[in-house]
Amino acid sequence: MLGHRPVPRSSRTLALVLLLLSGVACDSLLEVDDPTSIEEAEARSTEFAEEWARGSRKMVSQGWDGMLALLSIASDELRFEGPHTWWRPLDRGEIDSPGNDGLQEMFLFVAAAYGMAEEAVEVLDSLAEADTASRSPLARAHLAASIISATIADGLEDFAPSDGPEPGPPLGPAGMGALYAQAVEHATRGLSGAEGDDVLRRDMLAARARAAHAAQVWARIRPPPADVSGDGLVSSSDAAADALAALALDGSDWEMRFDFPATAVRSRTLQQLTCSISNYRPGNTYATATGPNADDVVVNLFDPIDGVPDPTVGRVLSTVLVFVGQCGAGSLPVVSAREMRLIVAEHALAQADTTGFAEQVNLVRAAEGLSPWSVSSGVTAGEMLIHERRVRLYLTGRRLADMYRFGLKSDAWDASSVAATLPGTLYPIAQSEIDVNCYLNGSCR
């Protein structure tokens, strides 16, 4: 099983992770006089199955958010205008330095999330063999593992999984697609434990659809320079089928979100907007933030059919900026009904099925009260897809890959940056990881 630095196998670390990351007031844990006295065997018992699932989700939310912060600032979605040396190069498209402090900080959360997710699946899988009550926690752990596996493949050039606390060799840039396959496998295995829970099944199918679609996008942009020939479309019948199955379970305009309460570890993506609005702003082509409040946002991105400021961008930013002063509190969508419809729409368009494309795109537009698209709208189907993905998936981590495959550039990128000159470039393994992994620094004996 792949696993990057799973939770160290010591009773102290296991107890602290389960207690602090679960984010719930669990009597069985809180009644322990000394939480660090919980033995590993006890922590790996059915009594703590829920804590493993909740702890995994909590850790994955932090790792997912760390990568989202990196992807958002590298794309045109967010801009950096302050003096901080961490984010300025990333904003300019210079995302290839392993020593960048912002990358090194976020990488720690990403790597820890992957390790915790794999560890939780391993523990809960063994428990579920003997205890059917552990199957639901196992399914939720699989969902978390699916999310972080796909997220790492979205943002990193390479990754070095390991077995236990010992470092392992990197997958290599060409091998990173295996993480999408792993994400699909986790979701598939999780579905078997989600019977009777339509929301969990919906989210599992959506995660699998998103991973299968992203795998095709990854194959289009890797290795750099990205293949920008043709229309940039990708097609995945598996992704489309899962997306339709998720929509069949819930036809509403739903979102699966990660929450970042003001009382817990907060979102680094949201911190960029809610802690330092004078430094971090929406991308210039999206909106202008003239102050720290929701009323201070002027949307610059107009709908190509109705000619009105895009309502999704305005709503997302207004929702985020409500938390100014709370510094990183709030919630962000991981997958949504809109993304599922856009996956189905793109698959249809790639098959030259404009009727099927229009059906799905117009359901997304109707949810925002916008006029339907048609072949006579003055906007091509390809242009409509690019626009709809840009606005309906704002701040979900999809934009950088879309920019690469559709041949787009951020107005903030330096002309000589790797993002501009080698589209398809992702973030490297952080220097802090290189320093301690002998397979990366060449010190293995």
C-alpha cells in the first residue's frame, strides 16, 4: 500500500492525532486521565474506529487546503500584492523552486494528510473484517484517501510514498498518474461500505468521477510543455457515468465541502483573503476588492451571454469575505453537482454531442438564473465550457490545469516563468522533504 510517512507507530503520537484531529468531543477519549497513555493496540481497536475516520478527514482537509492555496495563487484566481517573499514568485508563475517557504509549509500538510489517510484505511480495513460497524468509518476513510491522492497528483511534479516511518523512493514525474488510479480505487472500495447512505454514495461517486476526469487532464498537460493542440477537451466515459450516477442520487445543486471553524485549524486558502486582504486579492480578471468587506468586491468577470457580472464569483467572494477578521474560518467546496454536470458536458462535447453538452451546461446556468446557451448564442461550445469551468469551479483547484490545457496565461505570470514557458509544470517536492529522504538527496546506502 502506498503511504507517505504515515502516523508514526508510537502510542503517544497515535493518541494525540486521534484526540486532536478528530475534532469531536468523544467521551471515550476525553475520559482518559492521560491521553498519551493510550497504547497502540487500544487505538487500533473498534472503540476508536470513528476517531480514525474523523481524524483522517480532518487531516485530509488540511492537506487538500494546503495544495488548494498553492494552486490558486499559481493560477489567475488569486493575486499577491504584498511584500511577503513566499508567495510573490508563485504568483508570477515561478513555481519550480523546491526551497520556496510557502511550498515547504504547505507540503508538510499534504504529506501528513496522505500518510494519515493511508494509515486510517489500513487500520479500519483490518477492523471491518471482524466488525461490520467499522464499515461505515472505513468507507469515509476511503473517501478522504481518494481526495488527497487526486489532489497530490493535481499539484505536484513528483511524490515519494513510503511504508511506515521510513522514506521511500519517488514515483517519478511520469508515475504520478498512478495516484489518480489510486484515488479511483479508494472510491471504488469505499462504495462497498456506503450502502444505505445516499449522501456518502453520492460523494464517493463524485470523487471517483473527479479523479477519472482529472487523470485525463493530467495526461493532456504532462509532461510539460502541455499539449495545447486542438480544443483541449478530454473525454472519459467512466467519469461521465459516475457523474451521472451521483446526480441520479441527488439532483439538487449540492456541494461536498470541507469546513474550517474559527475554533480549529483554519484554511490557508481562506487566510489569504480573510487575514491579509491588502496583500491577497482575487485575480484582476475576476474581481476588484477595494476593502475588507463583502460590499467592497466589484466583480470584473462578465457572463458572455447575459452581460452581467458573474454571480458565482460574486457569491463565492462575498461568502469568503464575511469571515474577514476571523482569519481562515469558513468552508470550501471539494466536489459539487456543478462539477459533475460540467464533466458530463465536456464528455458530450468531445463526442460532438452539442445537444447533450447544452443540456448539462444549461442546468448549471439555470442554477444561477442565467440564460441558456445555444449554438446561436454567439459563444462557441468550447468557449462556453472554458467559461463555465472557470466561474463555477472558482477556488476548487481546477483552474491551473485548465489554463494549461486550453493555452491560457495569467496576467500575473512573468514571461520567462516556467508556468508561461513550460505550461504543465507543477510544484516540485519541497526541499525539506528532499533533505530527509535519502532517495531524493542521493544518500541511500
